[in-house]
Amino acid sequence: MKKIITLLTIVSSILFLSLPVSALDQKKEIIKLDNGYYLETIIEETSMARAANQKTARKTANYKNAQGAIMFSVTVTGTFTYTGSSSTCTKSVAEASSKNTNWIISSKSASKSGNKATAKAIAKRYVDGVAVETQNCTVTLICSSNGSLK
């Protein structure tokens, strides 16, 4: 009986430890804007690397009002390889979404260059069907030569 329990414990431990872990590391920064709004950026590693010296992460910018409610969000997801002396972005994906009925995302795009993954979006605030405010939002995720993200 003890052998069966021990065996089940070992198998369970192996299965648990082999599962991918999301949000391994999270970095958050909040910047107060001149117009009374806030820009909150969050960096998250989204998965364990499938190969050595490879990292996938995402950086989200939440545009918040003075009460802390999110108006819209822009996210870039980047995949990077790094060697210790350099790093390269191999994939960049952009997401943008409105979290408030007055805000509409009018465009979004993704790009990659060197060790950077970038998402750009344009959000517009409407009042009575008329655009009264436009926000251009650029989110850039950078991977250093040793795999650090900013």
C-alpha cells in the first residue's frame, strides 16, 4: 500500500511540475497623464520557453480614467531569442480592445525590429456620435541580451 501511495505521489509531482506556468513574472507601472487619466503598463511572461534562450511575453497598456476604470487596452505579445550578447524579436502580435462604450478602437498594428515588439492603436472617444478625443497608443516590449524584459 505504501508503494502505491509513493508511486502516485511521484507521478502526480512529475505531471504537476511539467505543466506550463503562465504569468511567471509580472511588472507593473502607473503613469499619471496631464489630462487626469492614467496609463498602467503590465509586463507578463506568458509561457515557459520551449527552447533554451527563448522567451514569450506580453505588455499591456491600460488607459484608465481618474476613477481607475479602464477605457481601452492595447497589448503587444512578443517572442524573443537571446544569447547573452544580443536578442532578437521573432514575432509580434497586437491586440486592442475598448472597455467603455464611449471608446472605439479605430486601428491597430504590430511590428518588430531588432529586440523590440511594438503594438500601435488609435482609440477615439465619442459623445453623441461625434469623436471628441483621439488617443494614439504605442506599446513597446524590449528584451535585453540576457532575457530581461521592459
